[in-house]
Amino acid sequence: MQYLRTVVVIAGRLEPRPAAGDRIRHYPAMTRGELPCQGGRGLAGAGGTPAAATRRRGSMSEVPTTLMVFVDGLGLGPPGPSNPIDAARFPALGAMLSKAVPLDATMGVAGLPQSATGQTALLTGVNAAGMLGRHREGFPNRELREIIAHHNIFARLRSRGYRCAFANAYYLGDIRTRGRPGRLSVTSVAVLSSLGWVRDETYLEKGEAVYQDITRETLRRRGYNGPVISADCAAEHLAGLARKHDFTLFEYFQTDIAGHSADTALARRVLGILDRFLGRVRQLLKKGGGLLVLTSDHGNIEDMRSPAHTDNPVPLFAEGPGSGLLRTRVRGLQDLVPAILELYPERPGHVSV
């Protein structure tokens, strides 16, 4: 249940500084009120039979079922004491990063990459920093919101006849934020302008959405009395949702929060949850034959010497149908959407409205 007032800023999470309740302070064993993971079959489908991870659209060639996991503030930094991303400690994440293509997050603009411009580029294919002449942190301004509304990946895929989903669950008690566009994140602008709605606690409870911290643990401090879940269970919920759509996006920003905290212990706890989650997601996507994409908007958590962002390259991990094209074509943040669109030609007979 993603809080529209405070949680919608997914990148540059401390721009402005996050509410204390958004931080993952600890990960106890999931025993207190844990939700049994039922029906989370992911891309494998019922009974272990792989569900179709590519779909034919009339006479056109097969298109993939794509799951894009956006991890905020995850750069590719050199190993060392200041880098908590240890492949021995976090094998699933380490394996994915070792196979990732490094992407330029600066977009040719001086200064440290920031959230609003980086995410706009990732979700639209527009070099937002180049257009503004600078990197912009936090929330997108009016100019960026216009670009996001008209060029986001959801809108462009839907115009070609494809089904899209934003997997994150929001808490709708603060829906007033929808009337305050200056306080909406890049993804919130994208999903509201193209899909027109967001998933709420009802979808979360049904296992048809995933909360931004994966386990729902941070919701306890907000008065949430529902069950927490394991990272494996959340992964199964996400893969199950992806199975029903052509393109699904999930965002995780606890990494950026941890990076801004300069707290290595917190960073390791966050990375531990992410590692277990990604390991299971990857397993399910492999089994079902889907395309898994992992990327970020800027570096941060890979260098705990400072709470600031870094200018390190960010990863592009792609595995599954179409991954070769992405790995070949994408070299910067603004290259991802055009490459994904190459995998999704306009559906025959579809009339764009």
C-alpha cells in the first residue's frame, strides 16, 4: 500500500527526506502474522505447467511477457569495505549484477545523476537531464510531468494493444495527493496518466500487488494490522501478476533509502530481502520463459562512504526472450524504452484511441 503523499518518491528517496516509518529497521523471522503464500504460482501457472510467457498477436511474431524490476539507487561500484553488495553474502543479486550491462546514468550531463530525470529517462526514453540541462532530484517538475504523461512505457505499449501493470500497492487514504501533481513521483505520474488507477490494499491482500518494501514490514509502523509475508512469497505474487500481462513494472526503493542513510547494517538488511526476492523472481521467470529486466536510475547503495548519489554506471540485467536485443541496444537510461518497444510491434487490428 504505497503512500501517495510520502512514498511516491521512489528515487532520490531523501529528496525530500523520507518519513521515518518508511525505513526498514530490522527483518525479524517472518512468524508474527505471516501470510501463507497461497496461489503464488508465478509464470509456471497451475499444476506446475508453464504458462505461455510469449503470446502471439495474429500473424505477428511472438512477443515476451516482460517483468521489469526497478531497484532505486543501485550502481555498479568496485568491491571494497564501502560497498555492501557482496556476492558471497547476496548470491542471487551478485550473480545478476555480474551478468549486467553497465549503463551510463549521467546522460551526458555534468553532476551526480538524480531521481526525477533518471526515472523519466528510464520510463520514457527521453534524455530528461539533457533536456533540462541538469539533473533534477525528487519529484518531476511540470516539464517532466508532461513528458512522462505522453511518452511513458505504459501509454506507448497500451497504444499498441498490450496489457500493462504497475505491481506496487498504494495506500489510498491519502489519495488527495492526486490533486497535488508537484508531489507525485515519476512512476505515479506514469501510471495515473496512462492506466488511470493504482492497486490498493485490496489487491495486496489478494496477492495481486506487492508493497514497496517487499515484505510489508514497514507498514506495521503505519498501523497496518495485516500479515507480513516472506520475500519468496512476494516474488510469487509478482510473477503471478506478470503472467497476466504483457509488461509489468515493480519498483523497490529501500536501497536508495539505505544508501542515503550511510548505515551499512541497514544496507545489508535491505539487500538481504532484495536478494531473496530476486532469486525467487528469477527462478519463476526462467521456469515460465518470461523476460526479466533489472535496472536502476543512479548509484547510491554501492558506496556507503557518503549519503549522496554516485556517478557509477547502473546495471541492466536482462534474461529471457528478447534479452539479447536489450543487452545490445541499451547503453544509457534513455535507450531502454526504445529497445523494449522493438519487442512489441503494434498488434494487428488494434485501433489506438
